[in-house]
Amino acid sequence: MFEKIEIGSTEDDGTGDSLRDAFTKVNANFLRLAEYHANLAAQLGDARAATSPQWPGEFVPRHVTEHAPDIIPPMLGAIWVDASNRSVYVSVGTQTKDDWVILGESGK
């Protein structure tokens, strides 16, 4: 469930969320949206794979969290999203945790 940002009864009446609390809720809501999107994309990909023999196999494993990868990649091409640093990693192997390569990073 998404978190509602309380805006108060009237402008600047002090009954709404503080700016920090409001943006904490915004960040949590965007993380939920990213997770929902990843799950939906996986379901659609898996459904396509089940109905089309030309589809190249199961959907690529993906993980959305708030930290860098800390496990060995499950397969070549797996995707890991670190929402806290807005970083995306892709696996280039399946032997060690070092097989994750960062694709993009912003906000630092």
C-alpha cells in the first residue's frame, strides 16, 4: 500500500507531514512502484515465454532493493537495482559477487 502524504487542514497550519517525512514517503512510494513494475514485467515476460516457442526463455532475473548486490548473480544478464543510490547493475558472470557491473549511478 502506498503512503499518503498528510498536507494539513490549511496552508502552514502545522498539522501536515514535515518536508522530511513527506519526501521519505515519496521515496518509499517510488520504490514500491519500481517493485510493482519489475514484477509486472516479469509476469508478462513469463506469460509470453509460455505461449511463444520463439521467445528466448524465461524472463531475466531482477532485484530491486536499497543496497548494492550482495549475492552471487543467479545467471548471466541478471539485473539488480539499488534504489537508494539510483544505480543499476548487470551480471557478467555467475562465479562471484564481483560479477556484478554497475551500469549507471547518479546522485553522488
